[in-house]
Amino acid sequence: MEDLRKINSTQLYLCWKNYATGIVVLIAVMLLTKFLPNYLAPIVDLSGVATLYYFIIKNKFSPNFSCIISLYALFVCLIASSALSIVLNILFAGHILAIPKEMIFISDPYIPTLLLFPVCFITMIFIAFRRKKLSICKECRLDHPDLHERGRFSTIINYESQFQLLSLLVIFGIISVVIWTYYIIFYQDINQNGRDWYVFIWFITIVLLLDILYFIFRYYNLYLDLKENNEIVAPEHLATMTNRIYLRYYVICDNYVYVNVHAIDPLEPYREIIDTPFFTKRSVTGITIEEVKTIIERMTGVENGELRFFFGRRTAVTNKQSILRYFYFLDGTIDDYPQLKTPGEWMDYELVKKIYSESPGRLAPISVVDTTRLATIMVTEKIYNEKGIRKSKIKSYLPTFNLIDVRNSNLDFQDDKWIRISMFNSDVKFFHLRLWWKRFSGRKNGHKPKWDV
């Protein structure tokens, strides 16, 4: 269990690398736009967009998970800047709008940063406020659903992603104020000098490079702290790690689940939490359903139960570790099983749902995530059909479920289909318009969407 909390040092490095890559691409776009002919500016901007998109896709399918929110944010910033630049040039060329010629790439002199950084600043405000609602972040939460699968890294990456966006927001804001203050007060369009280009290009380059340097020291110090606390797994150690499968069982009878109300929180050893007592690990590459059932029969002392797969995921630390969840349904009533072989007690699932709703901190973090997935899939399937359309026209209708419903259902809890429907359905604003766009762009509900704001 302790291994699940550790952090792959490569992931920490990638967290910095993704941020630095985005900044370097932005610097490259800025410098190339300055030194190449002005009319090539749109091509340079779109090349920067394509480069960032390449790195986003590369990281998306990399075996080493890390946050790519900074790459995505800069990707959107360049798209917004490029689109606005083209629109302004069209308006300028058509004598529709009077625009300073320094912001127009079909004129000379052209100062690209006057438009680039204010647009980046405004875009970053939008992204920062919508961070948890971005589809790229939703995809991340689906692929890496809980603290124990992602380990301590989830806490760090959540904070660092927010900090990176804040850093970009502040830097873009400062740069925008400096260059526009200089442009309004000191700049003379009669003759450009070295001081002008120092402010509009080199000052910005220095600030961005210093920001990269700051994050080098930041993540190196974080690495040292984690290493001192024995929370780091070095790449050379990953090669020697054995394959492990963590098995987690929920033993259910009627509408009761068997729990340990005195379980110890692995993150806070002094605190008691409620969790299933049936958790074990096996150092194997694969395991048969017969072995899985034999293990839970031995742990419960009951051999006539019904074993059913819940869902499973690989951990983010290494692909050599997986957590598999199972339901183990017992026939009859809890009076037939007053005490199982493993210490614990039967708890009414209605009480579990009440604790989950009112005091989720009393439950084990992984139990909260598992309950969230179970409840989301069960309730969503009752409200919507597979196309995301409400089955009942009464929007106030909110169905409930119990463990008897779970046992009687034929739902595939491993499939993320109903999770995605819960995030995109007929109750979402402009559902039909957005659905049309998904179909037009080749995206279907239930499939992984591309990233949009």
C-alpha cells in the first residue's frame, strides 16, 4: 500500500519539462516573428500551435503520466492570438477599423508582442477560472481517478497545475502592462531604436527564461523534500520493481456492506476511517478469476458468494502496478453471517451514502472515489439513455439506488460511457448544438472527446 503513495521522479521532471517546453515554444514564436518577414507571422503562429499540439499528444499517450495543463493553456493562447491577429489585419486592410500599424503584420514596423501578450493574459484568466471544467482535465480525472492510484503525486500535481497557470497569468499581465506603458509613453513611431526592441523582445525573453529557471529550482527542491521523506521512486528502481496487483473487495449482503470502522488512514496514521477490510496484493503479472475468488473466500470464510468485477486501473507510478476492485455478493441476510473471518461489521448502505454525502472525510479516500464512480454510473443510467437524452421530462427527478440494484444490474462499471454521459447530456447548455458539432467533427458521445475550453 505504501508503494501506491510514492512518486515517479520522471513524472516530477515532466511536470517541469512540459511547462518549460510551452514557454520555449512561445519564445521561439516571438523571436521568429520578429526576425522573419512580417507577412510570415500567421505561419509562424500556426507553426507554434502545431508544435504545442504535437507535445500535447505525445504526453497524452506517454507511459509516464504528468500534467499538460500548461502546454494546453499556451496552445489555446496562441490559437486565440493568431485568430485575432488575422481578423484585425482583415479589418485594417478593408479600412473597417483603425488599428495601430504596429499590431498589423501587413504593415511596417510590426511589433507582435503588443497583441500577443494581452491576448495571452485574457485567455489565461478564462482558462484559470475554468481549470476544473476543461475537458482535458476531465479526461485526466477519468484516466487517473483516485489518490491511491495516482499516489501522493495527485495532491502535488493538483496544486502545481494551479500554480503554473497563476504564474503564467501574472507574468503575462506584468509583460502586458510594461510593454503597453512603454508603447504609450516612450515609443516613437518615427524611428525604432535598440531600446524599443529591448523592451518589446529581449526584456520579455529574459523574464520568460527566468521563469523557467525559477521552476527548475522549485521542482529540484521539491524532489529533495520528497526524497528525504522516502516518497520518490527513481527510474532505475522502476526497472527492478516487481509486477503487483492490488485486490480490493466489497463484500455485500442485501443492502449492507461489510466494513472496518477502525481502519487507519495511510496518509494520516493517527486518524481512523471507514473502509473495506478486504484488501490484499499479489506480486504477479496476471491473476485468474478463480484465484481472485479463492482469496476472498479465504478472507471471508464464505464459499457460496457471487464474485463480480467492479473496475480496475493501472497506477500512475508505474504500469507494473494495478488496483482491481470486485464485488462479492452473499445470499440471504446479514443474520446468516453475523461475523466474517476478517474482523469488521455490517453497515447499512443508506448510512454509507449519508456519510459519503455529509462527511466524506470519514471514509477512506479510495472508498470515496469508488462510491462516486458507482453512484455516478447507477444514477446516470437511470436518468439518461445512451445518447444522453433524459428518460423523464421532469428535471427535478433524481433517482436513488441501493446495493440490491447494483447486484441486479448488468452495467459495465469498467466502461467510462456513463461517466461521460453524466458530464455531457441534454441538461447541458446548448446540448444539441454541441452534439451536432461533435458529430460534424467526428466525435461521438461516449468516446474520448478532443480538448476544448
